[in-house]
Amino acid sequence: MNQYNSYTYLLFALTFASCANHSETEKIRAEALSSFEIAEGFQIELIASEPLISDPVAMEIDEDGNMYVVEMHGYPLDKSGSGNVKLLTDTDGDGEMDKVSLFANDLLFPTGVMRWKKGIMVTDPPNVLYFEDTDNDGVADVRDTLLHGFSISNPQHNVNSPMLGLDNWIYIANESAVAAKVYTEEFSDPGSELHFYKQPDAPSLGVNGGGRRIRFKPDELKLEATSSRSQFGQTYDKWGHHFLNSNANHIYQEVIAASYLERNPDLQISNSTEIISDHGHAAEVFPITLNPQHQLLTDLGVFTSACGITAYGGGLFPKEFENSVFVSEPVSNLVHVDIVQEKGSTHVASRKYEQQEFLASKDPWSRPVNNYVGPDGALYVVDYYRRIVEHPEWMSDDVVESGIVYDGVDQGRIYRITPKGTKPANWTRDFSMSDLSNKELVNYLNNPNSWFRRTAQRLILDRSDKSINSELTELVRTKEASLGRLHAAWTMEGLNVLTKEIIIELLKDPVAGIRENAILLSESFLDKEEVVTALLGLQNDENPRVRFQLMCTLGYIDSPKANKVRLEMGMENVEDYWIQIASLSSSSPDLVGLLDAAINHYQKDEKSYKKYISKIVSMISRQNNTAEIKNLIQRALKSNIKESEGWRIAILQGLMAGKSNVDYKSLTFERERKLLYGIVFSNHFKELKETSLSLLTAMGLPVDINIGNAIEKALVVVKSTTSSE
């Protein structure tokens, strides 16, 4: 074969291979897209797939149109460090990724990525890492450890999903380590003290951050635990309310922040979050999967692997999706959508569609695990694409031993969802925000797409240019730009140029979400009398979330005026459980005054007052003031019991709730024992007798009571109570 023929043959072979690869790609595309059923009015495109990426679990698009994709190859059992971050670009401008570089590798179980400064932040337990490419070759040459100490537990429970909050803190999803029962060697690491790496003088948190979400500011070495936890994913709406998820609980809200709960250790609540789904915990889902393969302990037909929760704020979808939240359910091969509306101090999430999902696949290997709002307003769905997504910890041995748990490790897709007729993505070409001036970036703080608002805020803060204060102030005062005012105010807070005058203006804003955030922003100005006066003027605000935030913030102020407003608001909003909690979280609550007011306002059969009184009394009990506790028992049991049984029962229930702090066995309480004993064997109301008996059990019988006689009397009471029912 001569040289010319050899060259022709080689060119033919390469062309044939390219065509074959292109043909295979097109086949993958056709099969993947044909497997989906999507909500009416929407279209789905494949924007990236194998061989460019595989095992994707998270993504990020930066200000220059680059896509970072986190690949977790090690799930479920491989701890060799096979995880990567790929950098994807679109070289021909057709809206699809066609070039890839290995940006970072040697990662254990990477779970999330966030653009930060000139690089990316990656969660990879036990660390939060920072990668940067300083020579622009598509490969990171800087690798730093920011935080260390997270647990290496079952990978689906590990630290994940870093995000920059509206309030300029970086939030990281995290939860308690799940102790392995089978794979104990691989997944029994509880973590260690969570701390800034090689910063011995910086603040630290408990082991694995106490099993809670954390927030931090790397430049200022600030590190805090939040009041909640989230399994895989976290999000916040346009006003900064945080929504979270866990396997069976697809959407719940962190209602009250840790900073409020921690200022009063006597207030103890079981949860700082509220399930907001009106279709239940472990809500029903509607898969269309053909021949699904489910494992031993997989719940069918309900949420069992909820993850990737994302509040949509792209501005591209129809108006009815303005308050929508998307949640992935990989076991059932679908993406669910709720519409979230305000309800009192919190929210309620309702199905957008009945008996169907926003996106569902017939393909049992399709595993949506994450969602992302892009610069074009599209919803991007990250499809892990594996035969099995459940962990071997909860599957039969024969499945594990069959070797199929890694089927699909070389595959993975990212989809773009838009309204029908939307053109291909344009952010992949001729797109750059990094070249914009700070003044130009201010304009993007009012963009209808949350991606631009958040990106502009991040870039302005990173540049730390205070010379744009006048532009930010002008935007804050532009009345028609509600979201622009919001982001401008928080950007000013981040630049430390916010003033009391701006705060006072925002406290009077016609938009409730602005007033709510203004109250939060005011917490740096509580030493200014004018600001406090403006705050107190919101006591009767028409919006319950504004009133709730006001109650939280006023808890930092110990003055006669503030205390009076808190007391009045507690009575006026007693039906709102979270305002009750906020009122009691104050660093200096007048508990006796609150109790007197609640009793004076008590209405028969009013459950809210009953709960409030019980919570107040439990806090008094935890202070272990013997004289006050004796007074409470006597107040509950002496005179006119028939007239007001409800609040008396509430006092006794509160005493029971705080009993661990009190030595009820002490002879000091002998008189109170006799009072309780008398109520138990009296003809008074059944519930009062039962509650009295519970407290008497904790205290013991009066010393002069014969146990045998007491038992005989008790049997008589039980028989009479049973026969009368």
C-alpha cells in the first residue's frame, strides 16, 4: 500500500470511527429522550452525556458559561478515590457540551460543587475543598482544604450541596452519620471536630458539625451550625426561606434559626423544622417505569429517596411555576414538583399535578438525583443513570454478589427542560459576566432570573468594591424592583456599607418579603434607637412571617417597650406555634408575666393557649426555682378548678415536661404531694386527675399515706371512671 493509499485508508478509518461514535451518541440521545414523559407544555433536551461524563451527581455553571460536573464513581462501596470534577464547554455554539477536561480528581465521594472566587468549592467528606485553575488549561493546579471533620458515612448521607445564601453565608447540607450494620469497616467513621483546616485559632464545631447543616464564611473564619439537617440537597426561595429534604420527607422548612434558639437554653423544642407538604410525609409518587428492579427494603409508590430539592426562580417557566420547588426521586425514576405558598409563619407545598409527575422515565436506569436552575432559566436535571441506586447496606446478599451494583458506572446524563419552543441554550457561547464592571453587575441584581441575581451578588462581594455604594443605594430605593431592592440590601450588608437610614426605609417597604428581610438586616443596628422604634412599629404588621421575624429579632432587646410588645404579640398571635416559640426564645423573657397574660386570656378549649402555657411552665421548671414551682402547683390545684380546668392542666403538663431539672422527691414538696393526692381521688374532671396522677407519680406519695390504702382507692377510681365512660 503506497503512502497516498495509506493516508486515504487512515482518513477513511478515522471518519468511519467518528461517524460510528456520532451514530452511537445519536442512538443514546434518541433512546434516552424517548423514555421520558414530561408535563404538558415542556420539552426536554440532552445537553451532556457519556462519554463526556459519567456518574454525575451535581453541577454548576459559572459566570463565563463553563459547566462543572461532579462525578461520584465510588458509590456505593469504592473508597479508592475515583471521584472527579469535569469541566465541560460548548466549542461549536450549538447549546450542547462537546469538550471536556478533568478539572479535579482523586476525590473520595464528591457530593456537591459551588463556584467561589476564581475556582470551585467541592464537598468531599471528610473535607470541603477548593480548586482553582491558575493557568487556564482546564485543569485545577490549586487544591486547598477549607473545612475538615465531616463523617464518612453511607455516601447518600454525607455532607453535600454547598450554596451561597441570600445572607452571604455559604450553607452546606449535612446530617448525622448513619452507623453501618453490614459495611462497618467502610462506613463507620463518625467524623471529628469540624474545623477550618490548619487554623487552630478559628472557631470549631462538634463532631461532624453536630449532625446539622453548617454555614460559614471562609474569608472571615466564621463557622456555625444551623438548627436543621438535610440529607442530600437544600434550597431557598426568593425571600431566603430554606427548604430541605430527606429520603421519605421530600420537603420541609427550617423555620427558626439556631441563633435564636441558642440564646435561651431553657427553651427546648424537638424540632426547628416543619413538614410543609400537604400530601404527607412519604408522599405518594407516580412512576411510569417499565420493569423496575427494586431492592429488599425499598418502599414502593412513595418517596423513599427524595433529593436534589431546588426552588425554581428562573423566570422562563409559565407564571404558575413562580413558586415551584422540584425534588428528584431516583428510586422511582422521576422528578416531582410542588407549588409552595405562604401559610402563617411557614409555608405549604401542594402538588402541581395530580396522579402524575413533572418528569418521569420508563427507563429503570434513569436516576435523577439533582436539579439546577441555569442562566437561561431552564431546569437542568442531573441523571446519575445506574442499574441500582439503593445502597448494599439495605439489599440482599445475592444482588451484591452478582456484581451488578456498578452497572452504569460509565454512563450519565444532564437534561435541559424548557417550555416548548425555547431555543437551544445560549449561555454556552458568547457569554461572560466576569468582564462586566461592578456598576454593570448591579443591574443584574434585579434580573428576573435568580441565577443572575445570585451570581451578580457573589461577584460584587468577591470584588469587594465599596465605590458602587451609590448605585446599590439607588437600586434599594427603586420601588418597582422588589427583588432588586432585596439583593442590593444584602449586597450592601456583605460590603459593610448598609446604613440605619436604609434599614428604616426597608422596614416600611410595601412588600412583605422586603420588610421581613429588613428585620433580619436590622440586627446589626439594634443599638440605634431609631431602628428599634421602627421595628416596634411593625407589631401589627399584616403579614404573619413579618410578625414572626419581628418576634425573633426583638428577643435580642431587653427594654420595657420591647418586652411589652413581645408580650402583646404573644397573646395576639398565640394560635401561631412558631410565634410562641419565637417569643420564648428571647434572651430575657418575662416568663411569669407571659404566664399571667396567657392565663388571663385563656379561652375554654383553646389548644393554642394550652400549649403556650405548658411551654412557659416547662421553661420555668428548668430554672429549678423551688418556690416558683411550688407556687405553680398550688395555683393549678387550689380553688375554682371547675371554672378553668384547661390552663390548670397546662400548668401541670408543663411541670411534667421540665421534671428532669427538679428534685420532686424532696420533702420540700410535701404540701404539693398532698394537693395532688387529693385531686387524684376527688370527683374533679378526668383529665385533671390523670395529669395530677402523672406528676404525683414523679413526686411520690405523701409520707403519711399508706401505699396499700392508696392502691385500693386507685382501683375504686379506675372502676368508677371506666363504668362512667
